[in-house]
Amino acid sequence: MPISDRHSSPWAVFLIFLRLGLTSFGGPIAHLGYFREEFVTRRRWLSERSYAELVALCQFLPGPASSQVGIALGLTRAGYGGAAAAWAGFTLPSALLLILFALGLAHYGTAVPAGVLHGLKVVAVAVVAQAVWGMARNLCRGVTRVLLMLLAAAAVLWQPSAWAQVGVIAAAGLAGLVLFKPALATEPDALPVPLSRRAGALWLLLFAVLLVGLPALAHGLPHHSLALVDAFYRSGALVFGGGHVVLPVLQAEVVAPQWLSNDVFLAGYGAAQAVPGPLFTFAAFLGASMNQAPSGWLGGVVCLLAIFAPSFLLIFGALPFWQSLRHSPRTQAALAGVNAAVVGLLLAALYHPVWTSAIFNLYDLALALLALVALMAWKLPPWLVVAGCAALGGLLG
């Protein structure tokens, strides 16, 4: 299939991704399907094979895979401006909605029935369970991958910290190198990348400097703004598997130091399922909900930019090197192990904190099962399931 060689302006890229940001419900896997239909089938920006390999790269990197694919598509189409435009179009609709929801909770939270908020927490159980099932079916085929998944889940439940998750991912990658022997790949299609390897190396260096420097700066200059930027940058830089897997990391970062309550945290996570676009925009809700400055609009913007900054730096840094890396069967073997571990992290998050914070009796369990059936069997849109669970939660409450 011939690939269109017409380059778009950043504004044109923004408008295309804005439409996707307004209509792409269903989570990261669904987003990748929307992207494929739009950019491979309809617009022919790249080949089927190049798109699949780009998705593989973004799954291997920490951070939100669907957002990173969007950033990479914008970059290959219109340079740095295109990358920023693609991110803004896809991200801003859900971020604005979640900030407004946070401000509504802050000002009118006492007017919202407790059952409605609890219904939002219960529906998160169904959404995460659906993600676990879907990812396990695709990424954990065979006994070896299932064992890696279970070991990863047990490890992070035993040691629930961000650094433990990074260690599990690294160990799974090494295990993949030993256990999986994929066949040599054929010559890949070209993927236009308007960056040199030198530029890529500089972006990767900046990523590492911020990852190491921000914690030191936040420790040396104790200020809530610096602590926020550090916490959300690390969350975006160290989480593999996308929006759902970031849940336990963000919970540890913002609930443990009492920046906001666990009830508000899980209510916001439930509301995040009802909006289109990437789940990482949950960071905007958290920033707007903080019980100390910066909060509100400023807090939402700060946390949103901080959690997505690593995605930009990693895409800018990795794409120039990806053309040669994707030839390597060793890369593919490591990726197989990492993917199995990612499902294990998600399985652990399904139990704690999602299940333990939402399911207290048979009514909660019945509502969660009803939501799961609505999502998986009846194929209802997530926003409708979230709204229904909020309403039923209010009635039961």
C-alpha cells in the first residue's frame, strides 16, 4: 500500500487528534484501534507494519502507550510542533473535564450522595478487571508467560512501591531474554523520524537528569510545588503498562502523604473512565483536588504536564534509535517478558487498592459484576457504565 508523503501542519495534526480526543472512549487498547483506523487505513500516514512496530516500542517504554503513539505520529508528521499538537488535541478534552469534576467535588462534595461516589469506586473494579482479562489473553499465552504474570503480581503485592515495580519489570525483561527465542524479523518498513541520534541522546540525557535531579531538588528545597512535579514526573517515567498500572503508584504518591483522601482518589479514578482520551489525564484531577497549593486549575496543569513530560522525552530520545533496535530478536524476547509482567502489575492493582477500597459487601460485589458484564458481554460504552454505576450506587446508598 503506498504511503502518503504529504506533510501536515501542526494545526492540522491538532484538529485530527482533537476529534480523537473527544470521541476515543474505551481505554488505551481501544485508542490504538482508533489510531490504526485513522492513520493507517484512512489517512495512510504509515504502513500497517510500521504502525505495529511503533506500538511495540511504546509498549516497551514506560508511560502511557497510546499517548506515546500519538506523540510519535505527530512527530513523524510535523516535527516537534506536530508532537505537541497531537498530545494537546488528544489530551486536553479529558483533562479539562476531570479538572472541572475535581472543582465540583471540592465545592459541592457534601451535596453529592456518598452512594454515588462509592458507585464510582466500584465501577473501577470492573474496568480494571476488564483490562486484566484483555491484556492477559493477548500477552500471557502459554504457561511461562502466565507464571511470569503471577510472580510479578505476587512481588508487587509483597513490596508495593514504585521502585519494586521497576525491579519487577527489569527482572521480567531479563527473564524474557533467557526464556523466549523469537524468530529473526524480516527487513522492517521505513519510519520517517526527523531527529538525529545526537538529538535523541540529548533528550534521553535530559530524561535521566530530571529523574535523578528532581528528587534531590525536592528534598533540598522542601516546597509542595517541587514535590508535586517530582512525584508526577517519576510516576510518568517509571510506570510500565499505561493508565491502569499507574494507579497504585499515584496512590502511594498522593494519598500516603495525605495530599488528598483515598475516597477522593478513587472517585476521581472512576470518573476518569467516563471521559474520552488517555487515562493519564487522571493526573489533572489529582492536581486540582490537592488540599494545599497549588491546587485547582494551576495544580491540575502542573500535574498534567509533569506526568506527560517523560513521554515526550522518551519518544524524542528513543525513536532515532528504534530503526536499528527493532531488527533485534533480543529486543522482542525482552519485550515478551516485560508484557507478561505488566499484566501481573495490573492484576496486583486490581486486588489492592481497587478491590480492597471498593468491595465491602454482596451489594458492592453484585454491582461490580453487573458493570463487568455490561462492559464485556453487552459491550456498552464505558461512560454509560460509569454513569449507571454512579446512579445505582446512589440508589443503594
